[in-house]
Amino acid sequence: MLEGAMPARQTSKPQTSKPRARRQTSAARPYHHGDLRRVLIDAALQLAAEGAEVSVREAARRAAVSPGAPFRHFPNRDALMAAVAEEAQRRFRAEIEVALAEAPSADPLARFRAFGIAYVRWAMRNPAHFEIISTGRYFAHDSSAELTRDNAELVVLTERMLAAAAAQGLLRWTDLKRILIAGRALIYGFARMNLDGHFPRWGVAEDEIEPMAEGVIDLFIAGIAKP
């Protein structure tokens, strides 16, 4: 019986050795199961949301990859944070585009309102992203050409809305730059108040903040529009 069993073991050994080698090769490169760049961006965002110090090495630790692996994608912290900000800006633009698609194309003030509400709503629902793209705490915004270009496009977009409103005789003021800056200060300030936790001291409950944002924007538009 021993003589009959031994050949069977010898025959089966080569059949199991190759699959095992493939499994070991796959395990040696765990970050190849997905997009390492994406994983690192998400890890950096999570760190920022927690108020933790963001670094390439800490993002690597959070992503469970070797400390040197991320540097092929992000040579330094600024490069990582720029990528996070650019991703945040893309998501923000997507929210704006959806809101504008639902607004009446022939009513520039309705579109201006939709833009403002979408801005505040996105900032309130994505506080870490808003913090990264709205402050210089994490990196120098001017170092990202994509972010600079995208911000400029948003300014032009709002300028065109107000110019269209003025051309239709809808505005009581002619200083469009002043209106634009006032509108920016309003929506940015509201979003910042929410991020910094100011509303409870003003007697605004959590479930009242978004409706309050809409009411404040409506109040602003009522102030710039002709009766």
C-alpha cells in the first residue's frame, strides 16, 4: 500500500505548487487590486476630516501600503493635497452643474439662486472638502493650475448670470462686481459659520440650517432685484 500511495502524492504536488505561487505573487502587491492614487487621496481626505496631520507617509499608513509606494504618485505633501483639492473641486462642480441644469435657463436670477444654494449645500455636506478648497491651511492653492483655472471659471459663470440679469432689467443696482462679491461673501460666510459650529448659539437647530440657507439667499436676491 505504501508503494501505491507514494506515486499519487508525487503526482499531485506539481499540480498544487503553481496556484500557490500565483497567490503569493498577488499578496506581494496588495495595492494593485485598485487605484493606489485614489486610495491615497481618500486616505488624505479622511485624515483631514478627522483634524489629523496630513502627510504622504501617514496617508500610506492609512491606506495600508509601504511608506515608499505613494511617492511615485505624490512626491510631497503639497502634491497630495493639490490632488485632494482638485478632486473636491470636481465634485463641487458636478453639484453646481446638476443644480443649474434644473434651473430655468431663461431666468438668470433663478440660476444665481440655484448656484448659491448648491454651493452652501455642498459645503455643509462635505465639510472636509470645503475646508481644503476654501482655505490655505493645507497647501498653497496657486500651486495647482487646475484649481486656479476652475475657480476662475466659476467666477466667470456667476458674472455672466448677473450680466444677463442686468441686461434683462432685473437688477436695481448697476455695480455688478459689488453684487458678485457680496453674494460670494454671503454664501461663503454662511458655509463657514456652519463649518465652525456657530449656528447653535444663534438658535438654529441642525435640521433648520439648510432651509435657513435658502431663506438667506432669497433675502439677498430680493435685495438686488427690482421690485
